[in-house]
Amino acid sequence: MKQALSKKEIESWFKELQDSICSQLEQTDGKAKFKEDLWTREDGGGGRSRVISGGDAIEKGGVMFSAVWGKTPANILNALKLNESDFYATGVSIVIHPVNPWSPIIHMNTRYFEMSNGISWFGGGIDLTPHYVIEEDAVHFHTKVKTVCDAHHGDYYNKFKKWADDYFFIKHRNETRGVGGIFFDRLSEEKEISSRNRFEFIQDVGKLFAPLYTELLNRNRNKSYTEEEKKWQMLRRGRYVEFNLVYDIGTKFGLDTNGRTESILVSMPPVANWDYNIQPAEGSKEAYTISKLKKDINWV
């Protein structure tokens, strides 16, 4: 019989996941290395921020681990409709911005949240944000994600894909951030599934990241591109910034809990543009991309 799941076991595994992903990304890039920044949080806890930049395939990326604790801020308690309680949160968060505009941005988050009143849950997800939507890549991405979901629960993929479509939506642009993926939070309601099995699902999502993104990078990193295509990449990066600063729950949670600002905002691209009222030409590859930034596209 397996031992009861503990937050220390979860925290230790997240550290191992960070190590593994950093190693695989360095090997894939072949040029840049991660720089580590250890930090402590005054109110409790700390983390390991690892940032890579100036690579052959990766222009900027962050693979961040943290384990923080303390008094839960009042605005979070109000949002969760809970009484005063201490919290503990740990996880790994990743954003990679590639050099080549044909390579996609990718984000993943795997996290665990626990409160002193006995409430706990897992959350996370993985999603893809192409500058140019390539249908073959989107299908490959969703197929791999669905395979992981289906191995754990028959409803996970459809449920979490819709959640991602709704969550990664830039309302003021009326477009999704990318081609979606899966997103889930407060994963504790399926009473027939143990916390151990939910953790195993989180582990499989985490282990999917490096081989999946390596494949997509290697498909596209050596493609030629024009100055105009690079400008389009900068515009799409701008949309990424808009979502993260206006809507992203993780960004808001980190800032609300007095987290480390540099680590929270590492998801920002190194350079982005906001040109005025850009309208892609009808029939262009840019117009095709915009046409695919919609909810409820069935990629598999």
C-alpha cells in the first residue's frame, strides 16, 4: 500500500521536474545555459528561478520552482469563500519564447495548493501559442496531451480543453491566446480518484513537456523567415503580454501573495510590439492564424 501523499514529497518531485526540463532544454538548444537565482520570500518560503536567453533556438525562457507559505491574503480568501487560514503552495511554471517565428511559444504550470483548514488541490495545464498556426503542429500537440489525459480519466481531455479555451481567451481582442491545450484548477472534486492518482496525473503532464516541445522546436527552428514575419512575431508576443498582465490568475496570485516580481514576470517576452490597428491581408498566413484563434476547435 502506498504511503499517504505529503507536501514534501510533492515539493521534492517538482524540484526534480525542474532539473529534468532544464537539462533537456539546454541539450535541445545546444548553445545557451540556464542561470539559477535562489531566492527567499520574507513571509515564508522561496524558490529557484532558472532563466535561459540568447540561445540558438530559445530567445528567452524561464523554468521556475517555488514553495511558499504563510497567511492567506484576504482577497484570496474572499475569492475562494473561505475563512482565515494559512496556505502552502508549490509548483513549477514554464514559459519559453523561441527565436524563430515559426516556432511556438509554450507555457506549462503544475502546482499544488494546501490550506491549514484541510483543503488542498492540484492545478495546472499546458498550452501552445504559435505566432503562425501550423495545423500539423497543433494536431500533434493536442494528440500528445489527450493521450496523457485519457490514461487517467476519460473526461479529462474534453473537460480541461474547454477550460483552456475559456481561460486563455483575450476578451478585449475576441481571440484565444493560441491553439489552447488543457487547463485545470482545484483538482480535488473527483472523489473516486485519490490524491495519489491526481498527483500521478500532474507528474505525467510535467514529464510530457520536454519531449513535446523539443519535437516542435526541432521541426521549426531552422526554417527561414522574413523581416515581416519577425514583425508579426513581435505583435503576437504583444498579445501574450496582454493576457498575462490582464487575465492570468497565476500572475495575480504571485503579486497578491508578495511573491518575487522578477520570477513572476519572467513570462514576458524579451521584445514585443503594439503597432496600431494591424489588419492581415485576406488569404495571408497571418489571416489564417487569426482564423484559428477561436474556442472549441477540434484538433484531434
